[in-house]
Amino acid sequence: TPVAGLVTSVAAAVGAHVKQGDLLFQIDPRARRAELEVERAAVGAAKARIARLEALPRVEDLRNAQAKLVEASSSLAETKRQLAMAESVADPKALSKDALSKRRSDVEVADARVAAAQATVDWYAAGAWKPELDVARAELAQAEARAAAVETELARLEVRAPLDATVLQVNLRAGEYATTGVLARPLFVLGRTDVLHVRVDVDENDAWRWKPDSKARAFLRGNRGMSAELRLVRAEPYVIPKRSLTGDSTERVDTRVLQVLYAFDPSALRVYVGQQLDVYVEAQSLSEALRGSQ
């Protein structure tokens, strides 16, 4: 499992045939699901914000601004009329200079209110400001990326089969805690059993006697009457220390071996994965090896 956690369910049983991508077991997803709901809500809010900006201008706001423009224009017209009346008085003593100055100031104020009302109408009519819309779209992309990241983490809690295989071992139960890393006892053991392979260790002292076209046959331990012809898959080109020891007191622990991989049809020999076989390989003699090297 790439993520450690409490196992809530085990979907595959021993002996089951699974396809690539089939669920094996599930790590507790509740915390991640809650995070996903939060991020999805943020995505919804970002989309709603963009929709609101794209729907601008609102008809109600535009009508209200236009009504205030009409009101400001009417007020301007009235102040101008009052100023014209004051300026048309022939007797300079009929109206003080302060009163005339006040009416002129009223005209300037009313004119400024008309300009402000016109600016408000233009602002509403223009709709959403492009930089503001760009910011909203960037916030939506960011929210979607966060949601996708949580979905990825949620998917990692579902451990699935990496290949078409047979479930050979299940060392996990619901309620147990699954840990990450390479474990001494794997949580699951999967393998393909349509073709079986046997790995043969050839002592390095006898490696020169083995050749790729050598015939090989596997015999079942406990019943030598059961055997099968082997087909060469490959020989590992790197000689390694021997890993499986018999415990014999005369056995050398520093032995190095050439590993050769053979395959055979399971129908030819009824065996189980992990079972040991006795393999006999047709070896060449010293004279044959010398002739082959010339």
C-alpha cells in the first residue's frame, strides 16, 4: 500500500482471479472524503463567482443608476434655472453677492453629481472588469487542482491489482493496520499461474557445462513418476551467491550460482506455486566444451 492506514475492507480472497485494476483492499477513506467535499464546495463557490461576474450588469442595478442620473440631471437643470433667474435681476441691490455665489456653487455641485451618476451608469453597463474575471477564473483552476489532488490521494487508499493474476496469499484482515514499505510478510501475494516458472541454481563450478540448448526436465519431489519437460526462458547473466541452503554440514555457504529460468505448462505437472522441484539438465562433457570453444 502506498498509504499506511486502517483497513476497512478486503475485497479479494485467496484463490480468486483478479484483473488489472480490481480492488484488493481499502484503507479508511473518511478523512480524505471530508477534504474532498470541502474542495468541491470551493470549486462550486468559484464557479458561482464567475457566473455572477459574467452575468453583469444586473438590470436592477443599471435601472437604479439610470434613475439617479435622471434625478441628478433634473437637479442640475433646476439649479441652472435658479442661477439664470438670479443673474437676470437688473437691480444689483435685489440680490446679495453671497446669494448669487451660492447659486453658482449649487450649479457646480449639481453638475458634479450628474457626472458621478453618469460614471455609475457607465460602470454598471460595462459589466465585469476583465482583470477581476481573470482572477476569478484562476481561483477556480486552483480550487479544481486542489480537488483533483485530494481525489488522487483518495484513489491511493484503494489498493488495486497491478496485473491480471491469481491471489496466492492474503495476510490482511479488515480492522488491521496496513503499513507501507517492503514488508517481511507481504499484505498480498499475487501471481500468474497460466504458465509456471522454475528457477534453477547451477553451481558456478558446473556453469561451463550448461548450454542454452540443453534439455531439461523437472521431477516432483515425493513422486518421481510425475515430471514435465522444461522450456528455457532465459539465463541470468549475473552469477550470485547461493540463497537457499540445505543445512548439510558439508555444504559451502560461499557457493555462487548461475540462475536459469525455465517454464512449463501447469497441465503437464500438477504443482503449486512455491513448491520445490528436482530439475535435471543435460550437461555437456569436457570434450564437447573444448570443441565448442575452438
